[in-house]
Amino acid sequence: MDHDNHLSRKTVLKAALAAGASVPIAMAGVPALARTARDSGGSPVFTPACDDGDDPTPAQTEGPYFKPNSPRRTSLVDASTQGTRLTVTGFVFGAACRPIANVLLDFWQADTNGAYDNSGYRLRGHQFTDAQGAFSLTTIVPGLYPGRTRHIHVKAQAPNRPVLTTQLYFPGEPRNSTDTIFDPELLMTVRANGPAREASYDFVLNVPQSPGPGDPSDPTDPPTGGAWKAGAAYRAGDRAAYGGRSYACLQAHTAQAGWEPPNAPALWRAQ
Ligand SMILES: [Fe+2]
């Protein structure tokens, strides 16, 4: 595997987001834009690139606190929940870097004091990725407990596929260097938003996929689509021409002024 020499769709998304300043403000609602360089300062170190399909998100131990039958919900908090608010957003990709819809994601974590709810379902919940393979979790920053660094547990299962059990980690945690199962490939990107935190992580599941429209290697791709126009609904893989260049759509959206392909690297990749 070579993460440096393959420019993947996901890498492009992330690079676009790291570029930040060139992204129109109107795009703030696009989920992928939650991806930013780590707030620790230095150059961003991204989670595994979804480039050649051979580097799925690593598995980790389930630990002692998983409970089946969690409620289906995207928010694990209510007004009484103590702790720093945290959103985690991202996508689930398969082996060909195409997003997977309807992936079951079951999250569980400690409360702000480092305790799991083993009698009820506080800070436990499951959800499914949407048609674009995206998910969004509203929760709190988990507290620390003895022997471990800060983490969120998750099980991810694409339809009719095995379960991936793993954990997500936070950058800049002192205990990351002493936790024996910590894996930097499972680091989320995290930034502060006022008193809250916004994290992102993209899963790559070992789910076979055939290359789809928009993959440069797909010989069935049309050489170019019609001219880009505001108001048009584009799907991932669609092509559009703008300013004499051909672009491939990276994620479904309805085009609007300000999101012209050269201005929206999170949405369009030049061919
Ligand atoms: Fe845990």
C-alpha cells in the first residue's frame, strides 16, 4: 500500500478541507467539510487513505462494556448530559473507495467521568449511514478511566457483511503514547468550535466493490458530462464541464452559485 502516490477521492476531500480558506462559506453544511487539520497545529496527519482498497480500518478489541440492542438514535445526549459536547461526522467507504449506504454504526462510550452505563443505555446508540454513506453522531467527549486513553467504541457493519469492531481516538491525548492498544490509524481529526468539539473519521470497510462511475480507471465513464449549472442535482460520479475542464462529482449535492467546480474541491475533482 502506498498512501502517498495515489490521489484518492477521499484524499481529495481531505485535502480540500485542509485548504479550508478556499471553500465557500455556503458549503458549511456539507458534512465532509467537518474535516479539518488537527487543531494541534502541525501538518495534518490523516486517517488511512482510501486509495487502493487494501487498507481497511483496523479492528480493535470490543472491551468489557458492549451491550447489544442499543437504541437507534444519532444523538446520545440530552439536556442533563454532563460533558463537552462532541459531534463526530464522516463517511463509510468500501474497498473501492465508494461510500456505502445503510451501514450499521453502533457507538458506546464512557461518560465524562469515565463510567459506562451498564444497566441502561446512556451514551449508547446505533444509526445507519445515509444514501451518501455519511453518518453524524452527537455526543460528549468521553472521560478517562484507568488503563486507557480517551476513546469511543464502535461496531460497523455493512449490509450482509461481517461486523468490524473498533475504537476511535483523540489526537493530542497524553495517554495515547502509553495505551498499549492505541492505534494512530484510528485517530479522528478534532477541532474546537467554541466550547464544543467537532471530530471526523472515515471508515474503510473490507467490502468488495467494483469501480464505479467517476473512477478514472472505469472505461465506461463518459469523457465528459454536460455543462455545470446551478440548480442541477449531481450524484457522486457524475461529470460536468466548467471553464473548459471536465470534473467528477465527489458527493451528491444540488449545485448553487459559489459551488462552481473549481471553487468546491470537496465536491468536484478535476479530470
Ligand atoms: Fe472503553
